[in-house]
Amino acid sequence: MNWRMIFFGLLIVAQVAVPLRMIQQRETVLREGELFRFKTEPIDPADPFQGRYVWLQIEDDFVPISKAAANAIDYKATGYALLNVDEQGFAKFTDWSSERPTLTTNYLKTKSRGQAVNWEQLPDGQRTPVHEGLGIDIPFTRFYMDEAKAPRAERLAREATRNEDCWVEVRIFNGKAVIEDVIAEGQSLRDLASIEE
Amino acid sequence: MRKIPEKCRQWLLQELPILENKGILSAESRQRLDDYYSNQVESRVHWAAILCAGLGALLIGGGIILLFAHNWEDLSRTARAVLSFCPLAIAVVLSALAIRRGGTGLCESAGIFHSLAVGACIALIGQTYHLPSNTPGFLLVWALLVLPLIFLLPSTGAYLFYITLICSWSGAAQDEYGQALGFWLLLIPAVIHVVRLIRREAHEGLVSLWGLILMLPIALGIVLERTVPGLWIISYACFYSLSGLLGLRLYPTESGWRNPLQTVGLAGITGLTYIFTWQNMWHDIGWSNTRHDGNYQEWGIWFDSAITLGLALAWALTAVKTLQRNSLPSLILCSFPLLACAAFFFASTSEGEIINTLLFNAYMLALGLALLAQGCRSTQLRQVNYGMAVLGLLLITRFFDSDFGFLARGLVFILMGSCFLATNLIIARKKHQQQEAQS
């Protein structure tokens, strides 16, 4: 066996190891992670390599911390957003830590996106920004679907969103998140989109 | 040593016995000629076959990606994960075969298909697990996993894939992380590959060299931080000039397609000269206008200056070795960065916008006239047309800038068109006469 075949063998090991590591990490999260629900609004774009997906616009994509604390955190700084569940059973981010939490596995490794504001309408018709917290990157915004079903899924999910009846189920474990399903009108978006009109 | 094509050697081998029978060659001489030319055959590459093989691999690979992109929801997660590895497995077998058997066509198709399969595998696992978009990460992993194929197969297709990926990565990284310094590290293997090919045989690396020299200006524009407005003027002037001068040194007898460095260098300088003829170009440039807002890195001042200085030093060293007073391309290539530097410093220290604009208008006019004159003297139609195109572009642009009436514009256009046609006719006739005189 010559040196080229030896190096080629090493290359193949690397080429297989990278996707296998990706699979192993996600399978661990799906197996051991806790299930959280996030309220969402889906939109339907396409990716030339990965096909059609429903883009999930997570409603609460911020950590509720003070304006001063949010401004003190650099834009795109890596950190950990801690999670909890509200009385309706939906996930909420509760706090931000620049150190990896050790007491819980329910946190998301993410990046800061600067101050998050909500534009509120005043009685005189003007709009004013109200501080919400620290905006964060949400690492589960793509739900890949069959190319034929994705546009229909988006429409159905948008209707469900109006009734506040659409959420994404995500497994989270040690900072990593993997989408399990998107639920609209009480059933999986895949099943809902499969129903013939 | 002069090498001959295979078909010429075949012809010679048929002729040798005839020459020996007629007593023109002795048996010993015939044997010596036979021995000599058996080792002097050009390793000819069948471009059409390679292109077909490469295109086939590209289409099949692209087709597989599209098939998977349909997203077969009915398959289980495990089945889809296993399926994601199938194109990679086929590519591995194809590449192993190419390494064992060799052959340019097989190596190229294996290289292209394997490069696509690696990207497809990662993308499809991302699809299966609904991973978010991380474009720079995806492109970087893809590029690094493709890189060894360039040297192992070896494959120009894989190399072209690699340089496209690192150029795209620089754009994505600049957007996501605010800097793409890693590009220079990723570029090293590509440069090593091209240098190796050129050292082995100058013309073997032409396609790779074209790829590199077309990718570099794009990447340079992305990687520069632009903290100091206008510093790119010197960087690009030095880059294109350096490229052209290296072309003159490496391929002194070649031009056009067979000399990518010179062609891109001269075309780049012409393009830059044209851009510099606009007055708006020279607004707010130099260190006094350094950008401090969040979109620009503070260290960009040092980084851009270092890149510019590096290019300027490389250009100066090459220019000293290459400058020939009787060579027009050499004079153009050596003078342009000096002029660009002077204009940059002038515009950054004073209100030199109008003077710089006039200077580059004059330079472009001189460039066009010089190319035209040189082309007429040496009866090179390509150079004549290039000179005419440069002149035409400048005159038409300036003409539209000014407030001339339709009548004046119409007459000038007709005059210019007639000059073009007449010059071409004269040169073509002169060339024809020369050829007849030679035959």
C-alpha cells in the first residue's frame, strides 16, 4: 500500500467522522434532552442544498434582563441562555450566563444579538420602543419538510398561529437543541400538511 | 528539451524505415532517432473528454443533491442518515479507483463527484436533524474535507471546488464574524498546488492558474476590512500589476488565454484606470477619514496596511527584475501602482479630486493610444482592438458626461466607428501582405 492510499484512508476516516459526530451529538440530545415548547410563527423558504423548510420565527427570542445588563454584553458574544417553563407549559428564557451552567442541563448555547425591543403603539398613533431584554440567536429555526408539503404547512401553521395554536417541540441538552416536531392545531405539522384538501 | 505530439511521433516512426531503405539514414541513426523521440512525447490532455467527464460528475452529483433535497419524509431518521452516506461511499470507491489506475478523466470526474458528495452528506444530515444555517461553518468543513483530494487524486476539479469554497467562506465569515483572516491560511495549499503544477510543466497549470487569478481579486475585496477608505486603491493596483509582471516573467512568449497572469493583470489595470477616471471615486479617502463605527474593525487599519504593504513590496521586487524600457506592457504594469499611490496620498492630504480625475483620464487616453500604436507597429490585431476599445470606452463615457447636442454626439460616434473599421481593415491587409511575402 503506497502513501497515497494511506493518506486517502485517513481522509475517508475524517470525511465519515465529521457527519457521524454530527449524528451522534443530535441523537444524544434527542435521547437525553428535556422537551420544551416554544411558541412560533412559520415561514416557508428553500435552501439549494437541503431543500424546502419551514422557517420558525420564535416569539420569545430574548432573555429578560435589564437594559444596562443587555448593553454590557458584546454583540455576537457567546453565552448560555437558561430556560424555564411558564404556567401555560411554554418555554421561556430566564437568564444569561457567560459561563457554562453546572447545576442544570436546561440551557442553550447561543450568541447575543444586542438589546431586544418591542415597538408599542401610543394613543397618538406614534410607536415607541420598549426594552424586552437581550436578543439571542435561536439555533432551531429550520424545520425541513417534503417540498410539496412545505408551502401548505406554512399556510396551515400561519392560520394556527393566529389562534396561538402553533409551537415547536425542541429537545435541549447541555446547550444543544434539536427539533423534534412542529405542532399546529394540536397535531404534527407533517401530518396536518399530508391531509388532502 | 522539445517535446512532440504523439501523432507526430507515429508519423516519424512510419517514415524512419522508408528513409533507411532509401539510404538517407543508417540503421544506427534510425535507431538513435527512434530511441530519442520515444521519450519526447507530449503528455497531451484530451480536454473534451475531461470536460465531458467532469460535467457528467457535476450533473450526477447535483442530481443526487436535488433528489435528497426533495426530503423523503416517509423514511425513518436512521434510513435517511444511512442514505446520506451513500453518495460519499460511491465517491470513495471512484476516488480509490482513480488513485490506483490514474488517468486525467477518471481523476477529474472522481474529484468533482467526491467534492460534491462531501458537501451533500453534511447538508443532508443537517436536513435530517433540522440544523440551523451556519454557512461559514458548513463551507469551512466542506473545504477542509475536499482539500486533500487536490493532492491525492490529483484533481483540478477538486481544486476549483476548493478555491470556490474558500472564497465563499471568506464572504460568509466576513458577514458572520466580521473578519475572514483565516482566508490567507486556506489559500496556502491552493498556491502550493498551482506552483507545483507550473514547476512540473508551465502549461499544465493553466486552468488552475486561471481559477486562482480570477478568485483572488474577489477574495481580496472581501477580506480587506476597509477601515481606511481608499487603501484598496493601492492594494488592487499593486495586485494587478504584480500579476501582470509575473505573467511577463513566467510566460514571456505567451499572451491571451495562455498567459492568465498577464491577461488578468492588464485587464484589471484597465478596469481600475476607468474607475479612477470618475471624480466621486476620490471623495473622503485616506487615514484622516478612518471609519470608527461598529461595522469596521479597529485593527483593520493595521491589517489592511499590512496586506497593502506586502503586495507593494512583492510588486516592487518583481518590477525591479522585470522592467524593460522597450516593452509596453512592462511599462504600463510598472507605472500604474506608482500613479495610484501618488493619487491616493494626494487625495488623502488635500482636495485633489479633480486633479486625480484628470490624471487618470490622461493615463487612460495614453494607455489606449500606446496600445493602438504598438499594435499597428507590430501588426497585432488583438492589441489594436484592445487599444481602440480602451479609447472608445473613455471617449464615449466622457462624451455622455458632457452637454453636447445629439448632432455632435452622432457625428463623433460615426467618426469613431469609421476609425475602428478603417484601422482593422488596414492592419488585416498589412498582415495578409506579410503572410504572402513570407510564403
